[in-house]
Amino acid sequence: MPALPILFKIVNGKLRLENYTLSKEVTKSLANVLVQFPELLNSVHFNRNGMKDEEMAPLIEALGACKRLDCLILKHNEFGEKAYEKMIPILERGIGDNLQEFRLV
């Protein structure tokens, strides 16, 4: 079993995690993987993962390194000032650099 089992949930570049609790350690590890492998994901959907702003911020920053990211959906996780600051560069790149769908609920 890999050190980060959620990597098995990536199918065709899409990572969809619903009602799957992500600890601080897991989000940090996932962020590290995304920085090392910027072509890994093109779509991310996090829903009800128990993430707080402190966990969300480094993960969003790492998602900014994903070169093929065209869909980012963040639902029912804490999105505060730290996460917002890391989101700005992704939104500024926006449609011109692949991102076609962004939802924050």
C-alpha cells in the first residue's frame, strides 16, 4: 500500500473526494505530491473533507502548480483568509491557463 492511499482515487487525472476526511498530514503529503508531479491532476472535487483553512491553504497553493488543472470544486470545507490568499494566483491565471470551472460552496 502506498504512503498516500488517496492517490489510488485519482482516475484519468480526476480526484474526487466526498465525505472523505483529510487530516493535516494527508493534505500536506498530497500538496507535496502535487508540487512534484504538476501533470498529475486536471480535475479536483473536494466535498465535506473536514479541512480547515490551515490545511486548505497549502493544498490550494500546490494545486496552483498543476499545469493541467481545468476544474476545481471546493465544497463544505473551511475556506478562510489563508486559503483565499493562495487562491488568488489560480484565479488570476483563470481561463487563459486551463481553469474553466471553479466552484466554492
